[in-house]
Amino acid sequence: MTITACSMTRLADCGLIVAAGGSSSRFGHGNKLLMELAGLPVFCHCLQSFLPLLPAGHAVLVVPAASEELFAAALAAAGWRDRVRLVHGGASRQASVQAGLAALPRSATIVAVQDAARPLVTAELLARCVASARACGSGVAAHRVVDTIKAATAEGVVTATPDRRSLWAAETPQVFRRDWLAAAYELVQRDGLEVTDDAQAVQLAGHPVQLVESRHDNLKITRAADLPLANFILAQRCAEAEDRN
């Protein structure tokens, strides 16, 4: 789908849940979401991209209760304290998304779930995912796998080599009809299932999941070495924008 500049401004039916409850255990030190990246905490970058497209009151940031003051201070420093509602997360990611859903206004009939650790996401990608969700019920950012993937036992013995032509790596934003996402998580909770992303929950509920191809630089900050790479990518984007102007 092609998204024009005009349609980029029309997301009045969309609500945003930013999941910021990760443990940062693989990062090595501190909370990766509060680390500085190009002058802003990591978690602020997706908000910087998305907030201009959303009505007031349509953005929820789900955080651990113990870290609420730190996130609130960062939001205030960015000037977004009145634009973003802070909600405490649950014991799992799916519980946190459910808490975010409950905090969104009823007018948000399309819901985007964004991982706060993906600071390089663009407004254009969100708009394409929303357009897909309006048309198909779902729109999940993903990129085609370029590595050769191996399935293996716990001991590292290869059991299969899937055809990578059919493999995609899921990212965020993951955007869905609100009623689909809410019902999917009710099903997951009722049956005691654990899912690794929202798309898996929606698929388990019997709904089709439509992928939306993204750029390969929608990086997730996982380890400390990812921060310099993210800085480099942002600098390259700025340079490209200046060249176009």
C-alpha cells in the first residue's frame, strides 16, 4: 500500500500502546529505555515519531511501577506529559498490553502496539501498518529474513533448515482492530497461554495476520553495542534528509 503525505495525518481512529516494561537483562547495565540516544531517552524516539499523528489522549506508555517516576520525568522533559498516559505494566508483556488497552479511549478502534526499544521506527511505517489494519484487520511490521535459519535441538544439533523465502522477522508496530486484539488476549489469558508477540495472540484467536514490509534498520536495542549503531543510523538519516533539501 502507498501512503501519501495527506493520509499520514489521518490516524484519528488509532490508539498507541508503547510497551516499556522489559528487564534490560541482556543490555548489561541500567535501563536501556532510559539511555540517551541522539539527545533523547531511547523510549522517547518512537513517541517523537508517532505523537504528531495521534489525537490527544490516544497514547499510553506501559511501565514498571518501580520506574514510573523516571519515565514521568523524561516525558515532562520532552514536553509530552499531557499527551501520554502512564500505566503500570503486569507480570508479562501480554498483561501489560491488556493494561494499555484498558487505558485507551473508546474512540481508538485501531490499536498499535510498539516496543519502546525500537527507537528507529518511522511515522511512515506506522501509517502503512494502520492502513493495513483498516483494510485487513491487522498490519504487522516485519522484514524478510536474509540469513540461513537452522532449527536445532537444545544441544545445538541441527534438525531442519527452513526455506528462508517464506520466513519473516516480526517487529513493531503491530496494529490490529481493537476488538480482535482485546478478544485475542482474553483467549490467551483464559487458556493460560504465553505468546511472544501480539500477532501470535491474534493468530491463535483465528484472525489473519497481515505483514507489512519494513526497512531493515528498524533496530531493536537489546545490547549495549546497539546504541552506537542506532546513533549512526540516525545520523545517516539526518544527512540524507539534508541532501534532499
